[in-house]
Amino acid sequence: MPDSMNAPQMNAPQSKAVKKKASGSSFYTAMRLMARQERDAMFAIYAFCRRVDDIADDGVGTRPERHERLDAWRADLEALFAGAPCAQAAFLAPAVMQYGLRKEDFLTILDGMDMDVAEDIVAPDLITLDLYCERVASAVGRLSIKVFGMEEGPGFQLAHHLGRALQLTNILRDIDEDADIGRLYLPREYLFAAGFKSLDPRMVVSDPRVDTVCRQVSALAHEHYDKAQAVLTVKPKGRIATPWLMGAVYSEILSATEAAGFAPPRRRVSLGKGKLLSLVLRSKFL
């Protein structure tokens, strides 16, 4: 067996740091439904996503320098899958080996991070927004369904729809934070239809008309939640409680956010412990 595939899981300090970042999130709640070995694999995927997302979002270094850091990850992934020493990607080796995680999905995630590094995304068209969701979210889903033990047919269909639904929900929850760093992921077609002339992020999110735009994005997210639920309803092979719970929680968050409204001033919505517990209990019967 190549040395890279004998690599240990993340060391204790790394693992604790990753779990601390995840704790309190719906992701962490869903991961607790899994057996330890599967949970460790999911935390490895999560750690990879956090590290490359930080390159895209932390603003440290010039854009060319951040692009080089992402390229270093690409080189390490190529080495990992070739069985060669792979430095920063070594912690992924056990999950890759045990669950057959695909190199192309990791590389697709890096392509998504590079979209944010190349330039601040401001009011992409719907095709570009969908491509972004595919890269930064649905590709993560394709890695995850391998750990869930799902077959690629229904698993990749689930990843396609649930990934997009979750990413669109996060976009709607984070519009103020994104605007503060000069980004706006709301589609330009919806913005122009609502009467916006300027696409300046801060101006858009401070305008009451943004509520109309956000509700259109929300409707799109609900379509993807419904299609993801249709995949899960037939109970495909695999451990589906975790993706069901993630979809259920974020769908409820989206509905609560709609009820609160998207016009400024906005408040970030989260589920109460009682509602979250009821969803966790329901997931145990899947």
C-alpha cells in the first residue's frame, strides 16, 4: 500500500479545531447520527472544505497568491491519488481509501473556491450561480454520499439537488456578511426584474426590493429540497438519516427566514432546540 494511503487521520489538535468550528451547527448535529468511522470521514471532508474555503475568504495575500495556494492543494490531491507523498492532503487518505472518494469531486470544489478568488462574485447570472452551487456544494454532496453508502445513481441525484438547496439557503442567510466583503450571490436576472439598476452589493441589500429577489431564490431552493426529498422518499440503499436531517433542518430554517422577511433590517434565523430535537427523533425512524 502506498505511504500516502497509510496516512493517519487528522492529529488530535487538528481534529479538535475542526470539531470546534463545526459544533453547534446543523452539520455537527447530523454527523452525530453516524458511526464513528463514517463520522471521522465526514469530518475529514469538512476539514478539507474549511481549509480551502478559508483561502477563498480570509483575504490573506493577493489573488494570485491565493490561487497558488489552491493550486498547491490540487498538486497534493494528485499526489494523494497517485500514492505519492502529499503533505497537506495526507489526512484525507483513510477516507479516500475506505469509501472510494473521487478525485474529481475534490478538484471541483477547488474550482468553486477559485471562482471566489478570481474575482468577487457580484450578481452572477443564473447559469453561473448554478455552476457555483455545483462546485462548492453538490460536489461535497457527491463525496458525502460515498460515506453514506449510497449508490451513485440516486446518490448523485441527491447531491445535485440537496447541495444546491443548502447553498442557496446559505446565500440567503449570509447576504449581509457577503455584501460587507463586496460579494453578492443573488442572480442578476432577478435583480433587474425587481427594478435594480445598480448591482453594488451594499446598495442592493439595503434596498427593501431585495425581499422580492430573495423570495425568488428561496422558491428555487425549495424546488431543490422537494426533489431531494423525492430521492429520499423511496429509501434508496444507504444510510439516509444524515442527509434527510440536513435537508429537513435547513428547509425549516429557510421557511422561518421567509416568515421573518428578507427586507432590511434582517435577523439571522436558527431553529430552537425543541424543533431540532423533533427532527432528530424523526430521522431515527428512516
